[in-house]
Amino acid sequence: EQQSHELRLTYDAGGKLNFVLGGYKWDSEYDIRLRSWITFAVAGTVLDIPQTTHQETESYAVFFEGDYAITDSWSLTLGGRYTKDEKLSLQSANIVGRGAEKWDEFTPKVGLRYQMTDDLMLYTTYTKGFRTGGFNGRVDTVESAEEPYNPEFVENYEVGFKSEWP
């Protein structure tokens, strides 16, 4: 089961400033029921291991991105997103484990554009990305059931041009 909701406000009155700001909420809940059969060298010996995983996620974010025309040729972009995630994991099999964790992060965006001609634009952008941590859905130890894996981060630098040829 999952639900997501997003609310955005967009402003563009044809002037120097245009922007979008908003909020986002995502709820997710799922269950996995697994069964493993492990056979040994001894004839007729089968180890039956049922496993149940239940995980829940609540994610909230607020975001903003705006463009400001400094001159007819130069534009500045500023933006950011604040994300807060809460995750819960319940595991049961040959082990029982419960894990809960919270993460939050602000990720910025900065860009500069130069419109050389009507058909050619140069730009540079810096952004930071974030993906929250979580819990393994198939565990084999109490530690792997209760200890979350770490979030992922990326920093992106981009320089380029865009053009429209006749």
C-alpha cells in the first residue's frame, strides 16, 4: 500500500522572477512472506524457514526552485528541498528483529544561465541529491534486521550548452 500527495504553487507573471514551491508526503507499507527450504546432504532432511517482513515509511518534504532574470541574457536559479523520512521494519523468522530510524537532509540547487543568442544558451548547475537509508527486507541475523543501511548522497556539477539549430 502506498499513497503520495503533492501540493505545488507556481508563479510566473512574465517578469524577472518565476518559481515553484510545494510540499510532498508519501506513506508506504508492505509485507513480504517468504519461505526457504534448505536441503542437506542427509537424505530426507529439509530445513523449512518461513520469514515475514513488515516495513513502513513516512516521508515528508518541502521544496522551492526559482529563476531570476538578472539581465536579458543572465538568469540565476536557486532551489532546495528539505526531506524527512521515518522507517520501521519488523522481521520474524528464525530471528526476530525490530528496527526504526529517522533521516533528514537539505539538498540545494544553484544554477547560472547565459543566453548568448536566441538559439544558444550556456549554463552551469550544482545540485546535491539524497536518498534515505532503510532496512534490508531479507535478513539472516538480528543485527541485519535492526541496523539500517546508510543514506546515499551525490553531488552533481554540470556545465553545458543548449541550442536550437535552424
